[in-house]
Amino acid sequence: MIDLSGFLFRSPRARSTQIAKPLSIDHGRWKVEQLAGIGSWEMDTTSGELRWSPSLCLMLGLDPSTERFPETEFWGLVHPEDRQRVKGIVETAMKAGRSYEHQARFLLRDGTEKVFLTHGLPVLDAAGKRVIRHLGITQDITERLRAEAALKASEERYRDLVENSRSLMCMHDLDGRLLWMNNLPAQLLGYSPKELIGRRLQDMLERDIRDQFDDHMKRIRRDGHAEGLLRLLARSGERRIWEYQNTLRTGTFGIALVHGMASWSLMLIRFESSM
């Protein structure tokens, strides 16, 4: 996103005649800009000259060998819904003589929509009172935002799958204290997940098997995993049975935690058929 905010300081005559020129830049720096997905620009607010690097021209879908681009070319590329917001950010920063940052969408000539992130820096005169030019860099963050959006959507789908699964998924420490449990199994036990956090898993087992919990944890410490039947008591006093597969994991700061996963419906059928 290039900042053409020099329009804030031009006379009416300069405003109508301002032309943007490609910024003189050595070949090596141009290649570096291209590899980094950035372009640079500079505005002389006294002469009204705006210069863009060849890399920035390419990012905007313009020919970098073309000597002149009118300012209207740039503003015509800024998404109409973002244009006034960007101008407002630049105007405020220029008046305060401080650096600024803005993100905006651009609609290129071929119909492509891209998102650019711009960092701008005003340069003051010797007296430190007037902005005589400002310069900055613009980065194409389109692909990064797409990747972030795709990751967020994937995480939301996974979270929805976990929270609404009838399989019990939980995490507890080596003392059996619950640190997390997904939503639906907690409801099947008559609780909300928050109510179960901090409770000891062994206290929720049927009374006749609670003394087996220590042996269970010894197996996990020794082998790194354990499998079997999990018989829990719901808040109502009803029995809930899952077939579990627990594994020992090392969490943050090297703390050992148990990750548990257990199937509810299959074992319920097996249990009822054996009665």
C-alpha cells in the first residue's frame, strides 16, 4: 500500500499536476524487494514528486519501465471501501509528524484483489516542524491472510468436531486431576466441562475400581500408554462406560500429562449385551 498522502500538503496547482515516477533503485535492491514481497516509495512534499520502486509497480500490476503514473492511478486501485480510512490514517500521522501503518485492499487492473500492508515514516525539516517528505515500504500480505483464514477455518472445524464428539477426550495430570474435557461427554456425565476442571478422575470412577487407578497410572508411566474400560459415575449416579486409549505426553515446560480418548457408544452396546 503506497501512501500518496502528500496531497495533504500540496497547493491546488500541484495537486492537479502531481506525477508519480519509478523510484531509482539498484538491481540488487530490486531483487531483494521482490523476494521479500515488498516495494518502497518516497514522497517529496515540497516538489510534489512521488517515486515508486519497480517492485512496487509490479505489485500494483503496473509496468515498472513506464516513467510516469498519475496519482489518480494509485487511488483508482485502492478498494473504494478502504480509501477514506487510509487517507484518514495518513492525514493524522502527517499532522502529528509520526510514523504510521495501514492495511488495505487493492483492486488491480486484471480484476485481482490483493491486500497490502504499508509502513510510512515522515521526514521533518531541520527545524523539526514541517514534513518535507515521507517514505516507506509496502508489503503484499495477500497469501499470508489467506493462509491465516484457512488455518482459522480448519481450527474451527476441528474444535467443533472435538466439542461435539460423543468420544470422550480429556487431559489430566499424573495425579488424575482433570485439566480439560470436551463438551458432549461432560454433558453425558451431567456436568459442564468447567465443572470438571480440577476434579480427580479417580473420584469419578465406580467405587469398586477406584483402587485400580494407581496401577493404571503406573502402567502409563512405565509404558507411555494404557488401554481398557473406563467406568464412570454420572452426577445422577448412572454408570457411563467408555473404552479408553490413554497416552503420556510431555507438555509445556516439560510437564508430563495424560491425553485420554475413549469411545462411548460402542462399549455401551457391548456392556448392555453382556448383562
